Amino acid sequence: PGEAEYSITAKDGGKFEFWIRANPTASKLSYRLNEADWKPIEFEKNARDPANIAGDGKLDLRFIAWVKVGNIELKRGMNSIRFRMHSDNSNHGGLDCFVLSTEPFTPRGILKPGEAAKEAGSNKSDKDWFAFDPSADKFEASSAIDLRFLNEKIAGEHGIIAAKEGHFVHSQTGEPVRFWAVNGAAAKNRDELKREARQLAKYGVNLVRLHGPMFDKRGEVDSAKIERAIDVVETMKAEGIYTHFSIYFPLWLDPPADLDWLPGYDGKSHAFAALYFNAKFQEKYRGWWKALLTTPSPTTGKRLIDEPAVFGAELINEDSFFFWTFNDKNIPDPQLRLLEQQFGEWLKTKYGSLEKAFAAWKGMKVGRDAVADGRVGFRPLWNIAHERTPRDQDTARFLTELQRRFYDESSQFLRGLGFQGLITASNWATASPEVFGPLEKFTYTTGDFIDRHGYFGCRNEGQFSEWSMRDGHSWFDRSALRFENEEPGKPASFVHPAMDPSYDDKPSMISETTWNRPNRHRGEAPLYLAAFGALQDSDCIVHFAKDGVDWSVKPGYFMQPWTLTAPTQFGQFPAAALIYRRGLVRTGDVMADVTLDVDDLLKLGGTPLPQDAAFDELRLKDVPQGTTPKPGQRIDPLIHYVGRTRVTFRSPVTTPRQESRAATDSPSPAVKLQPLAPFIDHTKKLVTSQTGELKLDWGKGVLAINAPAAQGASGNLAAAGEITLSDVTLSISLDVAHAIVVSLDGQPLATSKRMLLQVMTEEKPTGFRSESLGEHRHRITSIGGNPWLVRKLEGVVRLKRSDAAKLKVTALNHFGQPTSTTSTGGAIRLQAETLYYVIEAR
């Protein structure tokens, strides 16, 4: 092994943070402090800010990363630190530098503390930007943006979270609760998890979705992952944050060729749809849940199944019989034969024999039909959705029943273990939102709430662009406030993940959503999701993804398109979380009540209110002009920006409320539609909420929020000119900006004694460069690095209340701590680098 020794003189002894910058790839490094024993350095859990130092850019062993070794005690005077490289690969390794600090240290590549901001401001092309480079947060009590008070003392303080009358509630009090949540946690060790939990609570988060497998590459239970899951639950609980588990995603399992419980795979493909029909796979899957929920905590001895801080369980992530991955190219022959056999048995039960089934289908066959063996194949999803033959209808019914049965039986298994938390089925899209979409949602109604996923993409293109940003990739700057089509130059597209119908009076969740990088309009997301989530009474919004504790442009080994710890995202959480969790934007009335007969859906009759279905301006002729849609018509999707929508499935299994509706409703789809003309003006490109508090001008790309306790605007504020709201006036001449005043004491802005002004523009990494491709498209020439840059702010915000001139306005730093008293509420002139201001009555 190779060794290096260093001598350090400590003026004063005491505790120091110990960091190294070293090679983390397939290496082993240990250290010895003074005469203590050798200690291994944990790379896998603690590495951050990695850099590829290969001259040719290849992805191999030539990486270097910062690693927090931990906290050590130095004695006063001379100390020695020795390092030993002892990897199995010829003692491979590398040590660049190490840091000992008495204060929290945040690594920034090769830059020393304080150099990042200087480096960021050195390029003349970035003169209109400032470095957003906070050090580690000390969570001081003086922070005006600390929302820890919104959470319980500990998660589960008032019992488990239950579902009641369409909402999540605390089981002991019945009090409804909304969840402003993130996919995370990112930290790998318990100390960092504690810091991350405190950070999340500060920014208004009260739930994390722990999205990751509890198994190894062969599908066997991984005890280390379960131990980390327990760590996450316990550390989050202490800050009043619940944990929701998502433990199976087909992309996490590439079954090796020798798996006896899942044969037919080659170790290079995913097991799409197999969990729905393979009994041996289901047995293995249930073992993952049992191990996770019944393993005692190493610290408390408590099992997660007994932990009220566990919010719920997601049965399967992003898989479905009705998505494009369901085909004979993705499902190997041994697995497909199992499913085809089950379909054959189902048809025999329905028709008496396969011959009678084919007769009912007028002889329609496909290549994989094997009647002699009792197997019946599947037509492509496109044909099923568009041709809707008797064979297609039987296929849809069989797949719906089988998928729904898996969800039902899996839920029963968890309940049999003693799990009392919430259960949700899945969250995926379909090959036809109009036809398969409602069937997919119907299968989810076996669960306690309805989940979905949705991303606002910017047409990232290039190798691996779906999960990694790289030089040479291209993108399109795209605004959701203008309903811009993902195809540059195409008509506006009225579809967005925020659209949230209620199904069967169950709570809703969107467990993955974001605006992808490097879209300059990404900062629209927090206020957009908060405002329209509150309007539609959405119950949980889970942002994707909290992949780093620090404000890093690249938390992992690649630059992700969804990094959440960013100025425009996490930096706007304080006001957004207050709007959403406190209901500062009022919930709208039900504008459409749609009853769908399940039998009609199984005959592929579809729905007039599809979710996630593309709908552009050219299809406005298909929108009903009155309150009675005709067959084949679509309800205007802008209805979701007016108020709530409700969908009820009428089937043999109904709730009492559904039965009362079913007794009076006409055959499906029965629609009770409120007049939309007063709220939607396609000519002027304006949609106003039924409450009057939200107005979206999609022609200009501006959202105005005008509620008693929250007022501001988001989008192209330059095009909007001066914006006059009930208690606030905005004059901001930036084409990408977001400014909001929210009450901190729960009172209307007209009388509030303490308010927060939050402002934001756009972000990019230092050194980020691109070239224009026309039509708002760009190609990355340099992805850049830390720290974040934010475009400088300018403009004036005025409060209109009679005592505005007497209001005290204090500028805050990035942590929300006071820096200086700037002005009065009569005219708040925005400082170039200030994102938050607290406004107080004297």
C-alpha cells in the first residue's frame, strides 16, 4: 500500500470538520490520526462534487471527489495524519488535498473558500448575474424564511396519516393536511441526514418520497438499504417530516439469466409488466416489503410497520399493461407464455372454450396465438386503443382485471403484515390517455389515494439526455405560462402535470414533477404548482428530485436535468410552501362532475376528461360550447385552471356516495359541466380561476396571484408592464421574473403585521455556455460548474395600504437572516442580489 504522512500544528485543540479530495472510484483509503487506529474512509456514502479528470473525457477510474470524512479531535500543538491507499486494484487511488475546519465547510471543486464568487464574477458575459453560493446553513433563529413551525414536533405526533373524504388527515384529530414534498433524501450518512432534514423543514417540506430499491442486483433483500431507510425515517421524523416508500421500479432490476423465479431475461433488460402476473416474482417482491417494514431499528428497536411517521407505500413505480413498454419485444418468451396462458384461461371462463372466443372475435388472430397450448396473444396497444374490436375489448378487460387484482392482493398482503399507513397503486401514463387512461386510474382505486407523475420537459436531446446534461446536448426554452408546445413553433398545447382531477373522492398525489433544466423558464415551477395545486385542492406535490444537500449544480457524477437544490426551485419554496400548505390561494368549486361507467370503459369507450392528453389550439372545435358535451367531445382542459374536476367510476363495487350518484346519473359518461365561458377566453388568451384569485395570461406568459394573503406575479413581467393587485403593485422590467408577497402571520396583506417578499429570476451554472440553433433552441457548448449564477434583480414593489410608508422593510441574506433595513413598504426597490425581504408593521 502507498502511504503519505502530514504534520499539522493546531493553535487550539478541539473539534474539526475533516474533508479530503481524493479518487473515489474503485479505491480504498484509510487514515490514522496521531497514534489512533487506522480508519477506513467511506466513499460511497459521502462523496460529492465529483469531477472527471481524464484528459480524454472517458468514463473510467479517473475521477476525483470531495468526501466528508467526519469530525475529528485535534490536540493543541503538533498532530500527524497518515493516509494509506490499499485498493484491491494494485493499491489504486489518489489524494489531492484535505481540509480541517472549525466551521461548516462547503466544497467547490478546486476553489478555496471565498474564491467561488470571485471566479463566478470574472467573466464579462456574466456581468448581469451574481453568484448564489451560500455556505452551510447554521439554522439560526433569526431566519425569517424558516418554516419549521408548520410541521409537527415529530412526524406522527397526531397519529398516522389517513385518507378521509378526499383528503389526507391526521388520524387522531381528523385535521386535513397537505404535503409539500420532495423526492429524497440525498444524504447518505446519519449526520448529513439530520442536516438535510432540518434544511427540508426550514423550506416548508413535510414529506419525503424515498424512491429506491430494497434489493440487490439479483433481487435479494439488501440489509444496508433497509438500514438506511430506517435512518431516513428516524431523522426526518425528528423534524416533523413523513416518509413515503417507493421500492420497486422496473428499471432497477435487470434479471440475470440464471434467476429461477424470473426466467427468460439476459441481465440487460428490464422486467416490464412481469410483476403483475408472475407469482414467483410477486413472492420475492413481498419479501422486500416484509423485510423493510418488519426489520427492527438498530437504534430504537422499533419496526417501520409500527411507525406513524411512515406515510405510505407505493406498490409499483411507472409500470402498466397499458403503457408502450407492454409488448413482445420487452417481455421475454417464457414470461409472455405465462401471461398468454392466463389470458387463455380467462377466455375459457368467459366463453366456455377458446374456439368460442375466436368465433366471437370473428376469427381475428395474432401471430402468438397457440390455441392448442391454451395460449392467446396480445395485439399492439395502438390497435387496441384505435380499432376497439371485440378481441380488443376482451384484452382490455382481462388486463384491467389482472392489474387491479395485483394491486388489491398486494394491499391485502401489506395489511396482513399489520401495515396501517396509506397504500397507493402506481402512477404511470398510458398509450392512450383518452381510452386507456381511465382504465389505468380505475385499477388504482383499490388504493387509498391516486398518484401520478408529470414533467414539464424542454425537449432535451442528445445521448442519455433523459437523465444527464452534457456538452453537445440541445434544449428548447419553453414556458408553461404560455402553454408552449414541446415542438418549437407548433400551436399552444393545453396539457400540464398540474392538472389534477379527483377520482372516486380519493386524495391525490403527484409523486414526481419538475421543470427540466436548462430551461430558463424553470423558475415558474414553485409558484405555478403551489397556486394551481391549492386551487384544485391537490393533496400532495412531490418535487423531483432532492439529489443534494448543498446548493450544487451537479450533486452526483453527472449533471441531472431535475436538480432541486437550486435557487429557482428550493430557493422559492418558502413563499410557495406557505401558499400551498396554508391555503393562501382558495380552493375552487367543482366545475365538472364526470361519471364513467366501468363497463363502458372496458368496451374502450374512453373519457371526455382525459389526464395528460395532448390538446392543442387546433382542436378547440372539439370543445363543447355549452354545458353538455356531445359524444367524442373533450372538456376544455383549461377547466383545471378555473377550479376543481371530479371523476367517479360507476361499477358493481361502489361507495354509498357513488351509489347515490349512480341512481340519478344517465349512462356513462354522464357530465355535469358548469359554464366555462366567464372564465376562459381563447381569443384574448386569458383564463381566470372561479375564485377570481388567479389570472393566467398565456398570450404574454404571466400568472397573476391576487389572494387576500398572497399577491404577486410570475413570468414575463416586462410584457405585463405595471401589475396592480389588491394590496401590491409590481413594476419589474425582466422577461423572466417571479415576485410574491405572502403573509407570515396568516392575516390578509391589508392588515398583516409580518410579510415576506420573495423574488427570483433565472439560474445557470458558472461557465455555462451555449449556441443558438434558432426557434428558441440552443446547444450546450459548456455545462459549467459551481456555483449557481442568478440573473440580477431590478424593479420596484409597492404596498398600497395606508400605512405602507411606515412599514419596515429588511433585506435578508440567502438564509433568510437580516442584513439591512432598505426602505419602507411604500416603495421597495429591489436589490440586485437579494431574494427575500421581511416587511413588518412598526
